[in-house]
Amino acid sequence: MNSPFAFHVADLRSGRAEPRDISAEVSVSWKVELSRVMPEPPLRFDFELSPVGGGIAVIGDIEAVVEHRCHRCLTEWEEEVVRNVGQLITVAGDDEDADYLLDGDAYDFETMIRDELILDLPIAPLCRPDCEGLVDEAGSDLNTDLSEDERGENSPFSVLKDLLDTGD
């Protein structure tokens, strides 16, 4: 049991056990496409574990700082993410189709925490709802204040403007 996410839970397998709290701070380096959980400050989780019929109920919070990269303009920013957790760890043999199975006296919460946190991250993060992104030329950000003439000159269709019939 070398994992910082692993805790002894044998006492909670009996229905007569009292609920108890667990918590830890762990540096992780989990990443999906345009978002990553920052190793500093460390991810923190606080759970209350309660015995229930057939398993252990897990209720609590996960807190982490996540760095995102906007999928339109590639701007990076960090935000604190707090995820509320409500899961059931099922005793092995009771329900083999359960998401989280307890087989032994200890349980490693890493998979549950990663699932809860990573699956809550946006697939295509936006730095702001009205982000316009980048133009085709490197370093040109549509979120900056460009005049209409400057935007028109940067357009790949600007060469076609002479073909328009203006009606003169």
C-alpha cells in the first residue's frame, strides 16, 4: 500500500462501523488534450466514508488547480476546480458490474478521484465565451482590437473583393 491514495477500510465493511473521514494532499500530473491538473498546489481530497449495505459510501470534495489552453486562441489560464463526489465502493462479489470494487482490506481511491476530476473538465476549453480565436497568419489574435480594414486584409478571401459587383 504505497499509494498516497490508498487507505485501510476493512473496519467499514461491517454495517456497524462508524463513518470516518479521510483526506490527503497529493501532487499529480494528470492531463487530457487541452487541460492538465497542476502538481502545485497539490490536489486535495476530503471524503467521509460510511458503511452501507454491500459496500462503502464515499461523499466529499476534490480540489485542484487546473491549467487550460483555449481551443480557439491557445491562451492559457489556471482555475481552481472543486468537484463534489458521491460514489459507492462495492464489495467484490456483490456486483461485478460496479464501477469501483473493494477486494481486500485497503482501497486505492486514485481511479475514483481521477475519474471524477478528469471527466468533469471541458473537452474544448474557452478562455471566454466570446473568444474569436486566431486568424491564419501566425501571431494574429482576433480578440485584439483590429479595424475592419485590418481584418479584411488578413482574410484569405480579401483577393476576391475586386470581383464583387458594387452596383456603381
